[in-house]
Amino acid sequence: MFRRLFSQFRNSSLVHATGIYTFTGIINGSVIFFLLPILTRYLSPEEYGLVSMFRVLVSFAFPLIGFFQSVGREYFDRERLDFPAYVANVLLTIFVNAGMVGIILYLLSGSIYNLTSFPAVWLWAVLLFALGKSLVQSVLVLWRVQVKPKPYGSFQISQSLTAFVMAIVLVVALKLGWKGAIKADAFAMGLFGLLAIYFIHRAGLIRLSFNLSYIRDIFLFSAPLILHSWGRTIVTMADRVFITKMVGIGDTGLYAAGYQVGMIIFLVTQSFNNAWVPYLFGRLKEDDERSKLKIVRFTYTIFPVFLARLWCWD
């Protein structure tokens, strides 16, 4: 009986999809991990600070553009509406929002520069990245609700690897500095935004038909999420703005690089802690001197390893 249950569990679509999503997350995280030492080697602290501020600005612009969330909900009620027309109205809303955000960025470009030290002439990259990401997320949502983990994972991994290769070419080979790093992110995301539209259209999920009722539903669902997204951004990234304003963009670059290294170390130590805690308390419960001695010896061995990771980081 247990063998049959295990076989059913192993072959279930849920386990299969979970494995693909997990693998995709690991690959995307690995790309960021391998790109970090390259950027910190070829970019000065000031340049890395500008790249960091670019990501902060994207985090604020993206929620204003990306009104794609309702697609996932309406997919399960697609029998009661014209779903291809609904998807088309979602895409239309995204492009209209992008135009409005572009105007806002242009009008506030001076204030943005004073606050973040990010050049106004490069705000187009913020707009392109946020627009491309909104389109990419639209097709990813559709694939997720359709239970298509393979195209979901392949698309995400391809986008990450494309951005990685472009960053290597522009930053390392052509030595374009921070401009190359930002171009790599913006152009890769813009390219995959176009591919997202192509895949949605190929699936027959776009029918051009303006529907005010659909537009209203899209706004009512997505607009309240803006403040939620901004709140998360303020908590996680506002420190970079304060450092830039109070100290300088170079110090922001050092802080951002250190933060990334800290996150990598945190993930490693968190994974170890998840395994260590139950092991530790299981041995302590035995109340055996030999087990306690093994614990002490192990801690004397493992903690220097974690400290060495800090000292050996270049």
C-alpha cells in the first residue's frame, strides 16, 4: 500500500511541477550568484551604486505598469467571459500604464536625480525593464494557471541566462561599465517582453477588442496592490536611497554589494540551520555525554568554515 501511495505521489503533477519550479529558482539564483563577483570586479563602487539605484527605481515603476494579476483569477472563470479579449485588455492596460509612467518619469527626472543620483537620460531603461517585466509576468501567470511548468521554467531560465551573457559582453568585453550592466538588464527584459506577447498570441489568447468593463475589473483588482508592492520595496530598498542622499552613490554601491554577499551567506546558513536545529535538539534530548561531546566538536569544526567564507570572499 505504501509503495503504491509513494508511486502515485512521485508521479503526481504537483510533485513534477514543484520540482521544475524549484529547479528554476535555483538556476535563477545561481545566475545572480555568479554575476555578482563579475560586476563587483569590473564596476567601481559608484557604478555599482548606480546599478543598485536602477533596481530601486524599477521596483517603484513596475507596480504602476504591471496590471497583469487579474489574468490568473479570470482564467478559472473564462467560460463566463471572452478570455482572449480580456487578456488583450490586460496588455493594452500595461502599455497605457507604461506611457503614463514614462510621462511621470520625464516630469520628475530632476527630482529623481537629486534623490537617487541616477541620470535622467537613463530613465528610459527603467521604463523598458518595467514594461518588459510586466509582459513577461503576464505569460508566466498564464502558464502557471494552465499548469505548464516546463515552458514557465524554460522561459525564466532563458531570460536570466540572456541577461547574464549580455552583461558579460557589455561589461567585461566592451567595458561599458554601469551603462553596460543596465543595458543588459533592460534589453534582455525588453526582448523577452516581446517574446511573451508572441507566445500569448500563438496560444490564441489575444483578441483585440476594447472592453471598458474588463478595463475597470483590471484596475479594481490590480491598483490596490500598488501600495502593497511599494511597502515591500520601501522596507527592502529604501535604505539605498537614504545612503545615496546622506553619504554618496559610491557608498550605496559598497552597501549593495555587501548586502548581496550577506544574502548569499544567509541562504547558506539558513539551509544549514534548517537541518542543524532538529539534529541538535534530538541529540540533546538523549542526555548522553558522548553525544554532547560530538556536538561540541562539530561546532568547533563548522563555525570556522562559515567564518572562512567571509575572509576568503574576494
